[in-house]
Amino acid sequence: MSIDFLNITINFSGLIVGLFVFLVIIFARRLCIWGEYHFTKFFWIVFLLVGIAGLSVSLFFDNLILSSAISAFGFIFLWGIHETIEQEERVKKGWFKKKRE
């Protein structure tokens, strides 16, 4: 997506994908905290499945912005595997609440 302004082409594709990535990182971080709280660190399996699905689906889009955004979504969720496992350590240190059983 681009516009011409004073004979200068302004391309918004990077901003669109960047904003999407920013929002997905916030969402994935909250999901990591919530998932570890309710399901322990084994919630990483959900992150793995969503990440693989995101990367797989991104291969089928011709639109570069959409393909890039979905691929970034998949990679963010794959990174979430590490964050979910690390979240258990953060809970042990007292940085986050532990679920009472």
C-alpha cells in the first residue's frame, strides 16, 4: 500500500507489518503468562502448534504484506515456546503469581 505525495512514493507496508508484529508480541506475551499459570510450562505445545500452523499458512498467500504478517505471527509463537518454559522460572523467583491448587 503506497501513496504519492509531492512526487515521493510513501510505502506503508512495513508499518502495517510492524504494527501487526507489535500487537502479536503483546498478545503472545500475555498468552504465555496465562498459559503457564493455568496449564504449567507444558503449554509450550500450543505455541509450537500455532507457530507451525502460522508458518505453513503463510506459504499459501500471494500478498506480500499478508504473507509476511502471518509468517511473523508463526515465528513469534515459536519464540513463545522458550518464553513459556522460562515463565516457570519467573514464577519460582516470585516475579509472577503461582496458581494455588
